[in-house]
Amino acid sequence: MKKLMASLVAVLLLDFGGQAVREVTGFESFSAMDSVAFAAEERKRRKARRVPNISEMTYRKFAQVQELMDLKEYDAALEVLVDMEQRSRRYNGNELGQVYSMFAVIMWSKENNAGTIHYYEKVLEQGDDITEGLEHGTMYSLAQLYFVEGEHQQSLDMMEIWLQKKEEFGDDPGPNPRYFMGQVYYAMKDYPGATEQIELAISMAEARDMLPIKENWWQLLRFLYFEQDKWDRVLDVLHVLVRDYPKRDYWVQLAGIYGQEGFEREQVLAMEVAHAGGFLDRERDVLNYGGLLMQEEVPFRAAKWIQEGFDDELVESTAKNLQSLGQAYQLAQDVDDAIPVLEDAGKLSDDGEIFSRLSQLYLEKDQYKKCTDAADSALEKGVDREYNAEIVLGMCLFNRDRLTQARSTFVTARRHARADKNESVERICNQWITYIDRDRIRRDQLAKAEAEFAG
């Protein structure tokens, strides 16, 4: 921020008459505005401040100093100015104001901020003996120098005086000074004060049809709202940014704030637009968008989108990323594509959840041996709510005709479900245990009947 403000000050310091301030900072008048036109007309009627004349001899001295400054011979220019300062009684206030202003420019060129401030303050000490243009330009430059030097309150105080002077003179300063004051408040961490100034700057710019509003103005206002938890205002600013300055970060943040505030549908739509605009060009964008599509119950699109990320080498083949793709295929009921993806994920990770998903897929494909192996691996590596994996294991064991192991597994699952107070899973386990017990009785009866028939 210091470099930014220093560059602005560097140009402003070249102004002895005040006009450059308006040219550099954009504080122009807009004739289309009735109030501004009126102020301009008032300025024409108002007589400029009467100041002492500059003598011909002093003009020559100034010309000599300016020539040396143009040649960047600052030390030689300083010698002339020092001599003039030592003979200050010869000069009137207007002449001394110009002398000190030239001193300030040279101090700035020598990167001596303290010296620059000192001499600009001496310019203002000349009071009504200097022109309004020199006075106003010096005040604005001092405000910025105070800011650069961390004297924030002095900077604000000077800006308040400057604004009052501009109003009295009939000048329209425009919105830029308000933005500058917002930066000062921001540096002071006075976010409400900064917000007020930035909002005022934007309002003034809009009234003057200075569109689009500068991007960095909206960025600062977005940050200020963010720091004050004004999420509805953050959304308002992001709507402007994606419209006037469409970029990946703005779209992704817009979607994120929508999700944070519970606007899930708008979150998906924001990501849809970002996707259509080609802004989702990072791995986490692909995965986040895929996750949102699964959340919105369109897993087929999620799987297609994430798969494209892998194919384009935008998404790395890590266990976690492969698990996301496998989950999308599984939710889309595309078992054939889900299995190899999750098998690859299992080779890269000891995450039991991957093997738990695989066991479910193997069960759907009637691959019961693989199902029991995957379920055993899941339980060995650890999973949340282990009774879910135990139920799948029990079903696969049952289909492999291992009734004793299956029953024991369902009993264990029932115990875990009861401890977790999951009554629905506990009922499922009871149903399976009852079914296995009845099936055993049925089988025993059938075997006995066959034996009697054979005898």
C-alpha cells in the first residue's frame, strides 16, 4: 500500500498551482451534472484570492531552480533554494510558498519523506499569501504523505480541512478523495469508518456515471463487509464483480458464500455459470463442483465432470480424488465403472471407507468372495459406524453359505448398533438373525426328510 500511495504522491508533488491534482487523481468536473455546472459557474464569478506578486528577479531564481531540477541536479538546485531561504526577509509569502514547495519536491526526489512533509507544512504556514491552487494541492499531498508515514489521524484531519476548503472554493473533488480516506480508515482497522467512505465514493462515482466502478474499490468494500460479517452485502458486491470483472476467484467465492448462507440452489447455479465460462480450472474447483452435483442428486453429471478432470490431467490420481470419482459412479448406479476406480483408490490408501464402498459394490455384482475380503479390510482398517460394513459382510457370508459366521457377524453388528442407539439397524440385524435361524431349521428339516426318504 505504501508503494501505491507513494506513486500518487510523487505526481502530486509536482503541482504548484493545484490543477495537476485534478488531472492526476481524476477530480474533474462533469458538465452534465447540474450541481457541478452550477459550482463551476460560481467559481467564474468568484474572485481568486489576492496574493502578493512574484517579482521578476524571483521568477528568474525559480526558473534557474526548475532548470536544475529538470536536469536532476538536485544538490545544485538546493544551493539556490537554501540561499533564498537564508534571505527570506526579501520575499513575500507567495514567493516563500513557492520556495518551500520546490524544497518539498526535491526532498521527495531524494526519498526524504520527513523533509518533504516539513517543507509542505511551511508552505501552508504562508496562509492567505499563497494561491488556493497551491494551498489545496499542498494539503492533499500532505494528507497522502502523512498516510505513507503512518500518521493516519493527521492524514484524515488534513483531508477534512481540504474537503472544506474545496467546498468553500466551489470545487467538486469527486469520489477519489473519499476512496483515499477509506484506505486510511482501513489502515487504522476502523472498518465501519472505511466502509462509510468507500460506499460514499462509489455512490458519488455512480452519480457521475463513472462506470464501471474501479475493481479495486469493489474489492476493498468486499473485504470490509467480509470482516464485519455482512454476508448479504458481500453477495451484493460479488454480484457486481462477476458482472463487471468476471474472474474465477469471484465466481468461486460467490458460490462459497451462497453455500455458507444456506442458498444451496444458488450455489450450484453460480458454479454452473463458472463452469460454462471456463473459470473452473483448478483441481479443487473440479472436485467442489462434482461434490455439489452429487449433493443436488445429479451424480451422473458429477462423475462425468470429475472423470474429465482426470482425463485432462487437471485432477491428480490420489486416493481421495479417486474415492470422490468412485462415489459419484456409485451414486449414479454405474457399478462397473465405480469398482475399478475404487480398487485403484484402495491400492493408494489404508482408508477403510474405500473398502467399505467396494464391499457394497461387490455385493451388488454378486462377487461374494471379493465382498467379504473388502469388508474384512474395511473393518480392519477402521470405519465410521462399523455396523454398516458388518451388515454387508454378514450378507456376503450368508450368500457364501457360511451361516455360522454370518450369524455371528450380524450379532456383532447388532451390538454396535445398539451402542450407537441406531434402532433401525438393530432391527435389520434382528431380522437377519431370525432369518438365518429359521433357514437353519428349514435346512435341518429338509436334510432329515431326505435321510428318511433315502433309508
